[in-house]
Amino acid sequence: MSDVGSVCATRSGPQFQQASGREPTATAMESPGTAVRWTSGRSGIRGWIFSLLAVCLLLQAASNNARATILLRESFDYPDGPLVSAAGGAWLTHSGTTGQVRVVTGRALLSQTNTEDVSVTVSGQPYPASSNTILYAGFSVRFISLPTGNGECFAHFKTTGTSGFTCRLFATTNGAAPGCLRFGISRSSSTASTVAPFDLALDTSCQIALRYAVSNAATTLWINPTSESDPSTSAIDAGTPVTVSTFALRESYASLNGMGTLQLDDLSIATTFPEVLPEGTAVRPPFFFSQPPSQVVLQGGSVQFQASAGGDPPLFYQWQFQGIDIPSQTNLSLILTNITPNQAGLYTISVSNRAGIILSSPAELVVNTPSSPEFPNLSILSFNANGNGATDWSTNSPQIQAIGRLLNHLHPDILALNEIPNDQWWQMTNFVSAFLQGYYLAVSSGTDGYIRSGVISRWPISLSHSWLDNSDLTPFGYPGRFTRDLFQAQIAITNFPQPLNVFVAHLKATTTSPPDDALKRGAEAAAISNFLSTVYLKTNSLQPYILCGDLNEDVSRPDTNRYTTAHPIQTLISPPTGLQLTTPINPLTSAELTLSIRSRLNVRFDYLLPCPILWSNIIDGQVFRSDILTNRPPFLLGTDSATASDHLPVLMVFSHPFAHPFKLLPLNHTPTLTRLEWESLPGQFYRVESSPDLSQWNILQGRLLSLGYRSVLETNPPPGDTFFRVSTTPVGTP
């Protein structure tokens, strides 16, 4: 069915309506404003009827004149092949390799493996800022593969030529549930300034709507809307209005970031919102704004799972545990109290309405057991000690004494330090003797000439190594060298079957020479990620590890410099590294901000990024401030946080990752083979024994190293009745 006012009824390409937006209207036989006198005769009735008809015609004409202008209709109903060829010149290549944007089964196919950017002229153009026009765009989109890195822009308004991009729409996996993506928006920045809290699963279609005000570059995004009053997301970056002439589709993979692969269809551009929605838009199936995140809780504690959903009301909710409905749990939040280990597992929520049903991604609940003297908790503190430029690093200096009081209060098992003064690093021996007596110390040999990193541990440091010091960053997109090193300290913790590896990083600082600093910081993060995934984990995958330090970037408030798209935090927590993002907060302010306590505390630069086995054993975490602490001990001063550093210390507490009970799975027994299988932890050693009478036990396997979360032992069938048992092997047991 053709659209009113379109040039042609049968579409073989984009359809345009004339810029006036006026449709053909009926012309009255006499002026609609003719005064008619009411009389009781037939002629009076005839005149009244004619006048009423004339008024109706006037209203109809006014309605037609005010109706929105449809500037573009594109159904992509072409034969399969390159879009620029199939569309007969309507779509043109303005960047990249011509012919890569293709039409496949009536949809435009975009892929980050290509480089072609194409654009189509918008009817009535140009639209300069002085026109005060509001432009709307709408289309359906379905992703076949996820974006990579921070994602990329794939659609936007633009001027003519190859520049002047605005109202830029991005696809990213940042903040999305596993296997899902989110949409972001910016006015003109090359990274999304705002990301909508909506998770889209692969192979799922959704409707996108965009609004762009040419007068001030205000940019707004809707996902699956039915009206302009529906929830929306607005860009917050600075933007200069551009003269809009075209609408563009983009393919890109730059600085390890790409927009994935997607199908785009039914593109409409108009001057009012309803015209860019599909005909008959009224009922929306349910969708998620945000999905419940995985959580870790201590046995006996409480936890709350929370989701946010939209769709055509009424909406109905149902929580499930391990795929089974939980009775009476039919709200968007699920609160569990006095938690036991039996409640550990996968939780989901289903949302349904008359248009359909959707199930959230699984949220895992990990339940840790309280510590014991044999298996105590592990606390790790990350702290930038602000030693850059310090002239006195002795234990008599007010700064060092303030640091000592903070450590005396927090009393971490392991301390990861940044900014030890290069010319006074030898003072750290006195520091340990004064404030952490009996602890072990390792200081990095790598330095930028001003500062170093280090690790202090309650347990022996069996190995330390400086990696990447002054290494070449050219393979990672920056023509320079690593500013400081990546420092490793290997720690032999009591009753850990494997050593703990603490890595300390201090990435290139920001603000001094953008965009150079941002680009270098992103390259350093890529170098660390490459080292962890291709060097360290190749031979040490069974050893727990954690990356700590000042990363000079805020994951929630990223550097929006338009010249960089390689945000270091997202690079470091990409799947190949195994590192997990944690967000400790101050318990009194609920803020994760760590810089600067000496002036305006407004960003987070300091991180602890644990491996999966540590992440699943998180008990607690905090950003510590002495100035707002209630019931402060007498030795601790309210000014100590600001005296010690411009950074705040960040503490995380883990339960012993290898102290959890495990379960022996059903025994498989045949006349020729006995197979034992049990739950296990990577890197743990197990002992398997057999007994004919439960009184005398024989060792079948004395020190079996587990390589995963399930272990197997196969043996010849024993004669007669036999009992088996599996236990963890204490550290040091042969």
C-alpha cells in the first residue's frame, strides 16, 4: 500500500513527497467563509448544508496542509546485491569500498568487516539550523552478530560529502547482559555519550526512532516506541548544528571497535514522529530496559535481583529459579533473605503481555560460606599513594604517617601500590617495618623515571616481575612506548593450592595532551590484555589472578574525546582476559568515586579487576574515606584521606576460593569400567580413595589436579562391594 502523497504507488526505490508536504485537496464551489442566514425554508436548509460542507472542506484543507512531510520511504525491496547498484543511484558511496553494503532478502546488510558508508538524499534538503526543522528517522533493525570492543556508529544524519555527521546511533555491548547489545546515541561525538538501558538479544528485531533538532543539534533515541511520549534517551555531548542533507548507513571496525553485523529495513524520514513508525503500531511485545545482574552473597545474608521492562500494558512478571517458577514472586524485584547454599544457582524473570513473552538472561547467585581459621578471608587494597614529586618519603613525613594510619585501620592482607617515588623507593623497607611489620615487599624495577609500582603482602612473595616496561605500542595503534610497566607479584597464600598473582598497572594519565594521552592509555590497556590472554594465561590458567591500580579512566564517565574510541576499562575486561569489573562503593555515600579527595571528588580511576574464581567469592568492597567515617578510632584523623593522597584507597574482601564444599556426582559402573565424577575447582588438588568396608581406605589417586569445574577418574572395577570417597588434598600433602 503506497503512502499518501508519494510520487509513485509501486515502490522500486526510495519514495519522496514534495517538500511542501501538501496533498491534493478538494476545491469548494464557493468561499468556505460565506455567511449563511438561518431560515426555516428549504432554501435555508440547503444553504446551511452547503455552508457546513464548506466548513468541513476548510477543515480538511487545513488538516492536509498541516500534515507531516514524509521525506523518505525506503523498503529495500531490491534484488540481492550491492545497495548502490540496486537502488539505481538513490544511494551513493561517500566513504570506503563501493559495493560492500548489500541488499539481502529485502533488507540492507551492514557488517563491521566492511568499510563502505552509503547515504541517501533527504527530500527538501538542505535543512540548515535557521530552518528550525525537527527531523525524525525510523527503521527496524536485527543484529546477527554482536558489536566488538566499545561498538561503533552505524546510522546518522549528515551533510553532503564525507563529513558533518550528527544524530549518531551506536551499537555496543557495554553494560549489556551476556549475548546482548545496547544502543547509544551522540550528537557528533565518535563514541556514544549516552547508552540506553535496553538489552537486545541477537536475531531479535526492534524498532528504532531518532529525533534531531537542526536548530541546536538536540538528539533523542527511542527503542520500540508507540508514541513520542514513551521513554527515550538523549545525547549529552556537545554538538554544533549541521546542515542536514542526507541520511547515512555506516560500516566500520576501528581501534578494535566494531558495530557487529545487522540487517536494517523499512527506513522512514519525516517531520513528525508518527510518520516514522510502522503502520498499525499499537501493541508492543515486552522488552527489557535492564536485566538482573549476577550477584555474590555470604551465607545468611540478603540479596535483591532487579529488572526493568517495558511493553504494551498490562505486563505480567514471574521469577524462576533453575527454570522453575518461584511461587508468589511476580514483581520486578526479587528479594532473598537468610540465604543458604541451596539457593545458589541461576535466576531469571519472564515478562509477558498480550503481544508475547520474553525471558531475561540468567543471573547467577553465588553463595559463599563464612571463613574459618583454616580458610580465612582475603582482603586486597589498591592505592595510588601520590608519591609523584614527593620530596620526603620517610616514615616521619606527614603524608606517610597518614598512609600508615589508614593501613592500620583497614589492615589489608595485600596492598597494591602506585606512585612510589622513583628516587626514594628504598624507603619502602622502612615503611613496611613501621606500618605493616612482618609483611613482604616487592617493588617494580620498571619506571617512567618518576614513579614505580609495588606489592606488600602478609604472605611470602615467591616471584616478582616487571612486564611491558617501555614496550612498543605500535601493534596496538599508538606510535610510542608503554609509559610504566605491568608489575606482577606471585604470592604463596596459606592453603591456596595455587599461588595468587597480583598484577599492578598505572596507565597513562589523562588531560595533559588530548587526544594523545587517551590514545596511549587505550593502547596500554590493549597491550596488557594481549599479554594476559596470549602469554600469562597460556601457561598459568589454573592460578588465580587480579589486576589492580590507577587506570586513569572512569568506566561510567569515559573520556569522550572525539579522537579515541578505545576505552581501556572495556578492553581490560574483555572476555580473553578473564578479568571481571567490580564496583566497590563508599558505604556512607554509595559513591564509587576515587579522585580527588583533595578537591572535587568526581571520577573513579582506581580498580580491582579479579579473575572469575575470585570474582565469584567476593564478600565485600569499599572506597574508604576517613573524613566522613562514623565512630572513627582515636588514632585515625578525619584529614588522613586527603593528607595521604589525592586518591582514595579501594578495598575488596574475598572468601577463600578453594574452601567450598563440593558434591560427588552419581557413580557410573559397568563390568569393565568404574567412573567417578565430582564438582571441582580449577587448580585444586583432589584425592580419591576406595574401601571395602569403610574402615580402611586405599588411595586410588593421591594428588589429582583439576583442570575445570568437573573432574573425572576412571578405574578398573574393584572386586566385591567397594566404597569411594573424594576429598581435597591439603597444601603440601604428597
